Amino acid sequence: MSTSATQHAIGALKLAGLHLDHPSVIPGRVLRAACTEAIDRLQLNQPHAHDLGRLYCSLFDALPRGYLPHVTLTTDPAAPFACVITNATGDLVDRQAGKTIAGITEIIRLRHGAPSASRAVEGRGDHGGASE
């Protein structure tokens, strides 16, 4: 029976605890090797997992105040990212899946009317036109 990537990572974390409590029983090189292998297996399992934080921040910046993004990964290689958007009361207001962080963010930005970062920096924002 083979272990899953998650079970492997849990085992590596348990080894870390043993190493901290009894450094002479579990050598550091063994712990390092187990952790490296666990990380590699987890990354193979969800290759885009490290991008979820970037997606969340990108969507958060694109949404009007009071809206929250909830992000996840899908099993579809053509659209590995997905999100749902909730309002301040927790009601679902939108959902979107897509291939890239930039693509999902722009679709959500267009639907919900939040100004793009470049427009807000230029001073146009919701008021239209540049300041004189």
C-alpha cells in the first residue's frame, strides 16, 4: 500500500518533532530528505497551490469594498483556478474558473466595476478623467 502525498507530509512533520525532541535518534539529514521528498510529492499533487495566495490578493484588490474572494484549485488542467465571491453578508455574488490569475482577475474586475490598479494610480478611478 502506498502513502498519499498528504500522509507523507504528515510523516515528515512527525519526524521533525522527533528530531527536535531527540536529535541523536533522527539525524538532520534524514529529516531534511523526508521533508524535501514530501514537498516534492505535494507540489506534484497540486502544482499551482503556491499561486493561490497571488490569486486571492489579486482578486481582493479588484473587488469593491465588502466583497471577499474564496479561491481554490480545480482538477481541470484547462482551468486550474477557481473562485467564488461573497458580499459583506456572506451571500454568493459571483463565481469564475480560469486558466490564469490575470484572466480570472480581469473578468471579475469587469463584472464588479472596481477600478483597475493602473487607473486608480493615474487618478482616474471612479471619477473619470485625469486630474488637472
